[in-house]
Amino acid sequence: MSDLAPTLETIRTAPKVLLHDHLDGGLRPRTVAELAEATGYRELPTTDVAELERWFQAAANSGSLESYLETFAHTCGVMQTEQALVRVAAEAAEDLAEDGVVYAEVRYAPELFVERGLSLEAVVEAVQEGFAEGTRRAAERGRRIHMATLLCAMRQHARALEIAELAVRYRDVGVAGFDIAGPEAGFPPTRNLDAFEYIRTSNAHFTIHAGEAFGLASIWEAIQHCGAERLGHGVRITDDIKTDERGEVHLGRLAGYVRDRRTPLEICPSSNVQTGAAPSIAEHPLGLLARLRFRVTVNTDNRLMSGCTLSSEFAELVDAFGYGWADIQWFTINAMKSAFLDFDRRLDLINNVIKPGYAKLPN
């Protein structure tokens, strides 16, 4: 690569868009330790901040989605008060803005934060207060970010319709859409058809975690039965793409449909490696999917567990695939086009923030 190739430091200065980031997967290690002390949570493996950071990343490097999800017991455990939720949300907005993210959709499952008596409404309002505070603090440092919220229902529980109704109720105060999350195997998206139907008939937006730990059936159900606008991860769509002995690539019916419809894929490279959805960054399906011009977006998933930022994810891809600024801009505009934000504001960010930002960078 040339001397003008993007580096981690220069990527941080570029405007970026993030569509798939979990609030309870992005805490600062120090915040986890301090909130545990403040809230009386006694289950942390260690209270030493440096050791705690290492523990989260090591525990997440299991190669199993189920084991990866176990780390969330601790982050959710310290996020059971309004004060804790406000702090975590504010710091998320600050950290993303500091990394050069100009638009972020951050998701979480309200039902995971009611163990100490908070109502679902109180959870949502605390997070929105935190995002507003973090956005204000970032602006004071010259960093502009638009924060949007996605409310998740846990697919192994039975509260999807309730959470979908909550998302619609709060859509005019920052909640941009709905999602289902949690273990895919054994919990197909069609279990929540009533929630997706409610979201659709309310003219609201939703994405579905699909095609990460489970294969094509999960993606097919999410799109054809549930009507998903985007796919959370979706990397297993490559199971429907074959390369013959001459090196020619052939798309199956589902893969062709996803590409033709421009269905956005919320791909999270480091997280996919940790959960076993990809063997390594260099062998990640993102390389093939981007080459075939699927609507690929690059995301963090869980910044604490993966020890990553959006800038570091792009830097890994630059190293693995030789991407330049034009590629990073393409991924970024893909994400902005796919955001659950009204058309006028999407266009404004593309034309007045993203494109001018990249025009200043070396090509």
C-alpha cells in the first residue's frame, strides 16, 4: 500500500457511520468497575480495571456465540439503575464521537435492565437522557454526532410485541427502530411475527439479527417471512455463493435476492471472528461480499468485548484487503443510505458531512 493508505490515526479523523453497536457491549472497563462498586454488584471476575478489560476480551474470544453472550451478565448487572444507564449512554455518545462517528444507531434490550424495579419506560428515558448529555459534551469538544436508538427484544423470551410497542411509542424522541437479538439457534425470527407485523403497520423500521450463528434459513425467514429491512450480521449469506473450478462466482437465489434488493448487511468483523462466524479478518466473508457489491456496512457490535472501535475495524480491513479511502467512503455511504433516519437528514449528512470529509483526505 502507498504512504497515503489509511492508518488508524487518519481513519479516526474521517466521518463514519455506525449501524450495529450494543450499548451493553460498549462500556468503558473503568465504568464497569465503578458502577459495580456504586450499585453493589459483586459478581465481577476482578475489580482491577486493566485485568477486567483483558478478561472481557479473553472471555469473548471463545469461538462460540453462546459463550460470547455470557459476558453480558456483568455489563447488564451494573446497568440496573437510572444513574448507571444515563452514565453508560452518555459515555457511549462521547466515545463514538471521539472516534469520528457522525451518526450512530446504538441498540439495547430494555427488558435486561429491569431487575431492580425500573420500568421499561424508565429505562428508555434514562438512555435517551444519557445520549443527549453525551452528544452535548461531544459538541463542546467540537465533535458532532447524531445518536439514534434501536430497541431490541430478546428472541428467547416472549416480550417482542411489548418491546415493539415501546419502540413505536418513543419513536419521536430518538428511538429509530426495533430489533431482535440473542441466540439464533432454536429461536427463529418467525417466533416474533406479531411484533414485526406491528412495526410494519405502524410505518416503523426494524432490523433482525440473522445469519451470524445460524445459516441461510435464518436469513430467509428474516427477509421473506418477517420483512426485515436490514440484516444484523448476515455473513452466512455466503453459504449461498459458490465459486467454481474456473474461479467464477455464482449466486444462489437467496444471495441474488439480497444483493438485488440492496438489503443492508450490518457486518461486524472482529465480533464475527470471536463468535466463530468467520475464521479470521483476512478470511472474513466481507471481502467477497464487498467485491460482489452487496450493501455491506462495517460495524463494531460490542466495543468492550472486541476491544475495538469503528476506526480500528476499518484499519483491520485496510490491512487485510488493501482498502483505500474510496472503499471506506463507500462503506460509510452504504451505512448512511441504510440508516433508520428520514431521507432529508440522510442526504444532508451524506452531502454536507461525509463527502466533504472524505474530499479532504488523501486518495
